[in-house]
Amino acid sequence: MPARLRAFVALELDPGVQSRIGDLIAQLQPSIDGVRWVAPKSLHVTVRFLGYAPPAALVQLQGPLAEAAARCPPADAPVRGLGIFPERGSPRVLWLGIAVPPAFAGLQAECERAAVAAGFPPEPRAFRPHLTLARWSRHDRRPPLPPAELGVARLERLVLFRSEPRRTGSLYTPLAAFPLVGPPPDAVR
């Protein structure tokens, strides 16, 4: 086991939406140059990027992540709208929007608190749920983007992933998965 692992916490996407996003990527590829596309099976909604961490910190994080996931109900989230980060200047990331329900802001806040308690520095950026489709490797002009409506994604699991950067794109390996359960039906009133 390496002394430090690159890791992140994410919401896993269902295979149906991954397939629809794969079709969208195939449509976009001929019109957008100079990018490295993400494999549809690797797509996820990053909740908290952790960076390089000792395995012990990742183990310490698992209990609080399980508790946070247990308090958040599974949900369907609309997947629509293409965009580019940053909002101005040379493009770096092509993203697809995903409108997570309000309960997921609470899930993200709990994941942030758990990460800080496990020794990770606070995340200074606001949570902006999205799916990264591609990354530019050079300065380029901003391409026009077509509308994109892909239905809904079923969000049912929070996953702690290991990320291994490779020349062909990062390899993501689940280290632990936590089902989204939500409060018992009689607790919701």
C-alpha cells in the first residue's frame, strides 16, 4: 500500500445515465477539439476532493461518511446543460449540469465536516454539482455548446474513490461505498 493515496468522495451515477452521457460525448467529439474526454463509466459527482492522503486518514473518514449517507435519501437528479470552467477566458473543463436535490447540500456539508475532522484542509470553493466531460490540455477558444437534456440520474450511493492519474485518464477505484438511506418514512413529517 502506498504511503499516500489520491482520493475523493463522490456520488455514483447509474449505468443508464452513463450510457446517455456516452451518446452525448460521441455527438460532441467532432465539434470540440483539443480536449481529453472522460470515459462515461468514470463519470461521477464529486462531493469532496481530498487530494493525496495517508490511508489511515481515509479509514478514519469512512465512519462519518457512512453516517452522512445514512441520513440522506436517494433521489433522482435532472441532468442538463453544458458549461465551461472557468466562466471566462481559456476553457479548462467542459461540464454537464446535474441538479441535485436540496438534501444533497446537507450531505456535502457533512462530508466537508468529516474531511476537516479527519485532518484535510477546508475546501475554499463552494459546492457546484456537475459532471466533468472533458479537459482542455492547451489554451483554446470557447466552443459553442448545444443544449443538453439527458433525463434524470438516480443517485443512491456515496463512494470514497482512489484516483490513480494515468496518461490515458485517471483510474478510479472504489475504496468504500455507502448507500443513501435517508430518514425512516415515519420520521418525515
